[in-house]
Amino acid sequence: MPKVVILMGSRSDLPVAEKGISILKKFGVDYELYVASAQRTPKRVEEIVMNSDADIFIAMSGVSAALPGAVASLTTRPVIGVPVSGVLNLDSLLAVIQMPPGIPVAAVGLDRGDNAALLAVEILSVGKPEFREKMAEYRKEMEKNIIADSKAVWSNV
């Protein structure tokens, strides 16, 4: 069964992680969740990554946002970085997207744990056609919701 490991730099990142967890549950993707800091617990980060059988890692952290790069330096499996800030923090964003050549990290928007999980599902769909089907259904549901919102707004104007 495909698996995603979510690493948070601190417990305060949990609300962002929960967005992703709800998506992974919706798609039936197994996951594990850890708190591990690139600076304060680097050996723990290494232990988690090196001993994991995950297909994909989602790493989220704020301020310096070093965790996604630290994870990517330890594995050749896909790493999705989520800069966490609550407000536009250019340092966090740049730390995730400005990786050196040879150590890529896929990046999603600030606090977008949900998009990180959706990207993980899309990556997993390369080898699992059932995820492509579920993603198509998910997008149709989003479309229905937007159309319903439009009708609700129009009827209230």
C-alpha cells in the first residue's frame, strides 16, 4: 500500500498537517505523522527518513523552513515542501523553493497541507490508476460545489 510520511517542524504545524491528513484519508492513502526539527533534532529527522518505507514525504515547517530541504538531502524519493507561516513569510517560501541543483523539493503554497496531499496522490497515481479515478471524482465534486456556490450567490443578489 502506498504510504506518505508527514514531518512537521513543530507541533504548531498540526493545523496545516490536518488539512493534508483529511485528503490522504479521503483517498485511502496510508500515512505516518512525526514532529522532527531540522535544526533541533537532525538525527531524528535522519532516522525517520532512512528507516521509512514511504513512497513520498511531505515536510512542513515555518520560519527557516529548513525541514523540506533536510529531508530531500536524505532520500531520492519525492519530497513535497509546505512553508508554514499563516502570513506571507518570504523567508519560509524561499527556503522551500530555492533548493540547490540536484536536491529538488516540490513546493506548494503557504499553509497548503491539502495541496501537498493532493500532489502526493497525483504522484502516486502514476503507478496506481485507481488514484487517477478518485482524483477525477474529487475534481468533479469541486466543480459541483463551485457551481452550487455560484447559484447560491446569484440567487441572493
